[in-house]
Amino acid sequence: MYGYQNKVLRINLTDESATVEPLRMDFAEKYVGSKGLAIRYLYEELVPGIDPLSADNKLLFTTGPLTGTPVPCSGKLSIAAKSPATGTINDCSIGGHAALKIKYAGYDMIIFEGKLQKPGYVVITDEQVEFIDGAEVWGIGSHDAETFLSDKHGREYVVLSIGPAGENLVPLSCINSDYYRQAGRGGIGAVMGSKNMKAVLIKGTGGVKVPDIVNTTNRILDILHEDTLQEDNTFVFDLGTTAFLEACNDGGILPVNNFSDTTDEEWTQYNGDVLMEYRDGKRGCGSCGLGCGNFLKINDAVCEGPEYESISVAGPNAGIRDPYHIVKFNEVCDNMGVDTISTGDTIIWAMEMTEKGIYDFGIRFGDAEKMLEYVELIARQEGIGIELSKGTKRLSEKYGGTDFAMQVKGLEYPQYEPRGSWGMSLAYAVSDRGACHMRAYAPNEEVFAASIDPYTAAGKGQMVYDLGVFNAIKFSLCICDFWGTISYEIMAEVLTLVTGRTWTEDEMPVIGERVLNIARAFNQREGFNRKDDTMPKRLAKDALKNGPAAGQKIPEEAFEDMLNQYYEVMGWDKNGMMPESLIATL
Amino acid sequence: MKRLKWGKEKCIGCQLCAQVCSAMKEGEYIPSRARLDIESYYDRGALKYEASYCILCGICAKNCPVEAITIDEYITVDDDKCIACGICAEKCPKHIIKIRDEAAKICDTCKGDPTCVKACPQNALTFA
């Protein structure tokens, strides 16, 4: 098939060697690329039960057939491994230009195996692979490392790097690229750190071939202007995801004080209009079109975004209402190499623990300066940071406070309060890597579009299934979330144009469901089942007091009902297990 | 004569321009061989830009020792006359001319209908 490079670069870090092998086209036919393809490879290659931080884990950088073409919003890269935070499969999506550089270097996928004998980094220049001593960059911030490595090797290289958190195997750690883009969740940075690999640099000067390139290009440009660049999508240029703040606050799903309530009357102190006054530039990923990146500077604080999640977790959910703090929190998390969501959630859980007198972590709601200090302590494994780096699941099992440890399977909650959008509790519970908002974005239907009653279990199994299948295929095409109007029809059309194989509209959800199933099969093999598809007790016990969802809680029976519905649509049994007959089709 | 114009205030650095340029001129998506190079990048907490594209200044044509380059509404390189001496590339103030396959590769604004402009999603590139 066109579009693919038909090459996988397999890098053995233990003996510092690299080989090139053909891409498994049988997998590509069934999973297309990116997310789905990465998970299928890991299902094939990882031995069940391995320690995610051992040399047995593998780190996969996976592109798709659309990567490197002008198909809009196709610049995302999947970075996947078994997660040290959850023990599940973990595929992250990172923007910037890394995916394109890998493709232009001639590869569909890079697999990192084993472990460098001592800290180092890897430089890939088209077909050449070098292993370089990392003494100069080990221990320094992720941004600082990127600057150093860009200066040393040249700006034509894209840099993917970890901060001290990844080096120190913190399960909240992320991988950065292009400074402000992250593969954020599930401790993916710790997997890179466990391989002693501080950074990967990639330069690619080759190209991507497609059939009938003139007509393909012209049709792609028509789709860009007719579909991608319509108002339903272009709002991200003006406000980025800060636009969600108003929608979530109005809809009663903006969390306050570690999800103890929703709706903040003071939200205009730190909303998009305020933050955008500090905008110093715009930037998108490679092959973008929409340009969501808002480069902001408030005094000495610099970030791209900040995204809705970071605003919430360093804002109202921490009892803080200060734009400077939000941007500084984002910057410190990026440079230290930790995920803003999980790190923020862990600190705000500690704030509530202290407030409630259950355990004194020395930090309370509103302690902005201490919050920044704790991020560094977590990343550097110093003082209280050693404990806090464990995340809310492990911490609450030790210190109490499990009812308000907002996590599933050890991955902390993104910033959408499920009591105002019941389907979100299901989406978090059944997501393939623990609580993730990118797997099935329930508020879109329940709150923003108001297409279904948010305060009922009825219909939520089907809704989360439909949303999940859609995102699973979309992300396997490496298309960005922000092309919200893309349809199965367009997905099939661009895939057909680029690969030369005929893909049909009806085939798209079939592949999407298969991607959900292969992820579940991986987790099932690791021992996950219904007992792990959970909801924090707070959501069933305490009714919300403020905002449009005041009075709402999610009864346990309603949650169990939603789970049953979802398992039935997926063809799994009551215990959330998929039958062998289904696994055999994957 | 219409020329390419670029404004950094609108550019998001997506490089769709270079992708479609290489598609039309090289038959594949290969930005390293595009006839323009526009990008943005971060460096030490600042957003920076680099933009190389033909401004139809005519310096290449004036300096061509074999008169292989002519400019009418757009640039034409006569590959039969071109001796790939590289003087045009050397003199180009935008450093965007490349010598490859024994000929100078110069932007011809797609013969007055530039695809890069059509691809630019934020109208950072215009033709006027």
C-alpha cells in the first residue's frame, strides 16, 4: 500500500544496535496505524506480566499512512508502552513535528527495546542511528535538554525528551517534544527513563509517496477548506481549549476543590479572554490547519496553551484563581517532565487530605507557591515528593481518602465532573488506560450538544461505545481530536486517496471497535476485568451543591447499569471479559 | 507581476505549504525538496520564524551565465541550457534555490497559480 514506508526501525538499546524490518501489513490492514497499530504490536510482542519499568517493556513511536501528507490535523504521533502507573496498555498522542520527521526518515514505527547501559540519547538521521552518552543532559529539565540538544545537533532535528521525573521513574512522568507538546499520561516518561534514554532526536529528509499525487493533493485541499476550516473547528485557533472553561462551568462539570463540588463564580478571573491577553504567538503541529497552540507569557511564566485540563487542576480544582500560577504550573510540569493532570490531581488530593485532617501533607487548597514547589519535589524525588509521586491510588491505599482519590486503575481523573455528565463516569471506567477523557468524550453529547439527558444511565452504554469507536479509528489514522467534524466518510476517502487501497465508510467503525477490543484484550491478559472498571465513591455518596448539576450524584446501581450496557454492546460478558472467539478475530 | 507574500503574524508553522509544493514539483510529499521553506520554532522561551520563498527579485536571472533563467509573469528555467553551475543558488538572497539533478530548482509560483497559497490554512501566504 502507498502511504506507508513499509519499514519498522527496531532499536536494541542494550547492545546499541538497530535493524530495519518490514511493517506487518496484516496488522496495518486491520488497525491502519498509530494507536491501533501500536497496541496490536505490543499485544504481539510484550510478555504478559512484565514489569513496565524493566528492560522487557518496549517503547513504540508509531505513525500512520496519513503522516507526512497534507491531510489536515494528521501530525500526531502515538507513543505507547505498558504503563507503570496502571499496568494497562498505554498509548499517548503527542503533537508537534515528531511524527512527520519519523515518516520522512523512512519509518512507520520505531521500537525501542532493552536498556542503555548508562544514561544516553539516540540520534536518528534518516537511515543512520547513533547512541550518544547522556552525561551532559541527564538530570536537567526537559526544556533545558531540548535547548542543549538543538544547539548541539542542529534545529533540523526534532527532540523528544524526558525531565528529571522520567529519569527518576515517577509514574506521573511524561515525554515532551517541541517544548510544549506532551505524551502526557500513564507514566510514559518513566518507561523512557527506565531505558536510560534521556532523549531521541530525529531528522528525516525523505518523502511519502501516494498514488495520483496531483489529484490527491487537490482533493485534500478541498477537504481542508470545506470541512476542517469550518467554525465548529476553528474556535481552537482563537481560544484553544480555554474555550471549554466557560462551557464546562455553565454545564456544571468544572470541578472545584478536588472534585468536592462544581461551578466557580470567579471563573472569569482566569478564563480564555484573560489568558489570551498574554498571547505572544500562534503555533500548530505539522500538517495542522487549525493552529490550537497559544504561546503565552506572563512575567517569567511561559507555556503553550494552557489547556483546559491544566487550567482546571491548577485553578479552581486547587482552590487557586491566578492566571500566572496556571501558566507557571504548566511550565514547571513541562520542564520537570510530569503530566499536569495526574500530578495536579495528586497534589489537590493531598490538599483535601490535609484539610480533612486525615493526613497532613503540608499543603492546603489555595497554596499556589507550595503547589509549584511540590511539582519539583515529585520530579526530583525529594522530601514529601517521594511519597506524592506515587499517585492517588497507591497513596490512598496507604493513607486513606480512597473515596475522593479521583482515579481509575491508577490514572487520575481529567477535569470533567461526572455527576454533571454521568456518561463520563463510564467513559473513565472503561477507558483502556484508566481515567482518560480522550477515549469517549461524553460531555460533548451530554452537556455541550445536550443530545441526551446527562443525569441518567439510560442510553449511556451505547453512547460511550459510539464515541469510543469513533475516537479509536480517528486516533488510529493519527488525526487530531480538534478536527471535530471529520466523518467516517472523510476518513475512508483520505485513507483511500493516500494508500491506493479502497477503504469504505462502513469499515471505519468496524476497525474502531477492533482497536477497542485489542486494547481490552491486552488489559484482560494482564488480569483486568470488571473489578477494575470503577468510579470513585465520592460520586455515589455526595450530591453536588452548586451549579446546574446541584443535587446530582451517581447511584452505584446506575453506574453498574451503565457498565452492563457497555459490556453488552461490546460483546463482553458480565465480568467485562471478552470471549476467546472474539480475541481470535483480533 | 504577482508575488508570494508571507506574514508571520498569521503563520502557524504547519508546513502544509512545503508539503504541497513538493507534491506538485517532485511528485511526493518531501518538504526537504520544496521550493519554499517556511517554519516556526521555539528557542529559549521565544517563538521564532524562518521563511525562505521566492520574491521574484530577478537576481538569479541577472546572474545566470547561460541565460537559462527568464522571468515573465513567473520564473522559467530552461533545463537544456542550465549547466547547474550554482551561481543562482549562491546569489539568491532568500537562499531558496537548490541545484539537483543537474538543474536549478526555482519556484515558478506554479505558473502563476501557487498551490502553497491554496494550502495555507491561515492566509499567512498570499499572492498579490
